[in-house]
Amino acid sequence: MTQKTRLKNLEDFGYGPNVMRNTKVCAKCGQVIKASASFCPDCGERLSSETLFDRYKRQHPCCPECDTVLAPDSLYCPHCGIKLKIK
């Protein structure tokens, strides 16, 4: 199975990086909302600009070139091959 097919399958079930880029969660009530929204349709809370993908990247090491999630000890990105800076 190709990576493109895997990503399509994930998206069909509501998962994957593209779905996460297009999704926000209301901090007040937990409603899942499209990333383009500024206010929660359930409770009226103002939404931050942060998407689920932004949150995920903040909590996991990601490639600076292609945003692929990395193992903590990665020296190279498994997707684009860039050499990673060791912290």
C-alpha cells in the first residue's frame, strides 16, 4: 500500500495530518470544529488559531522541512531525508 493510499484511508475515517490541519477543538466545551471557525457554534467561545496539528507538533518532534513526526533519536527524516540538527 502506498503512502498516498494510507493517507486517503486515514482521512476517510477522520484521521491523519490533513484532517488535523483542518480541525480545532473548543477549549471550553470540547466541540470539534473546522479550523476556519473563529467562535464555537455550541458555546460561543472565541477559538484560538491553533489547530489539532499545531498542538500535535508542539508535543512531538517533527521534521522542520516536511512536518513528519520523528522518533526522538532520529538523525535523518524518514520522509524527506534531511539531516536533522542534534539538540
